[in-house]
Amino acid sequence: MLNRAADAARSAGVSADWIRSDADLAEGRFDPLALATTSQCPPREDLAPIAVRERGFMPTELVLLLRLAGLTALNIWGGTAGNWGRIALDLDEIEIMIVGCKTAEYTAASCVST
């Protein structure tokens, strides 16, 4: 199924680099339960590659992490680096912008959402 989705995206002219294939699952490069991708990346040009593990988060997870840190999420928007704005979150969004404040400030009504 992942291969068909990647092929369909590519045939439509859409970059499908973020779509993981069944081969990525079999070779351990993508963990669908943790939404984690493992790859190799050199820290600098003259150094050997090191293992990098990137983890994707759902918006609900980010809100809970903010609560654990004593923050309140006021707004969640989508966007792409270089094109940030107050854009509705798409289902395929890979980057998310969250505006929040300290929970104590929010409950004291001194933190205003616009």
C-alpha cells in the first residue's frame, strides 16, 4: 500500500520523499508505530555519517507535551519553512507551528490569543 501511495504521488508530480515504502519497513528505516525514520547523515562534510532518528508527532501529542511543560497551546497552524502563516493544518502537514503561553498566565487572562 505504501508503494502504491508513493507511486501515485510521484506520477502526479508530487514529491513523495516523506512517503515510506515497504522496503523501508523491512530494512528498519521506518517505524510506523513510533512514526520514526532512521537514516545516516554526516555532521560535517569531512566526518563519517552518524545514525539520525527523526520522530514525527501528532498535534495532540504536542499539546500534551506542552501541558507537561506547564504551557497552554493557544493555536496550532500548518505551514512550510519559509512560508509560515496562520494556515489551517492539513492532514499531510509535516511542519506545525504552535503558539502557546505559560498556563498560569493563560488562566490569569494575561495571555491573549489573536
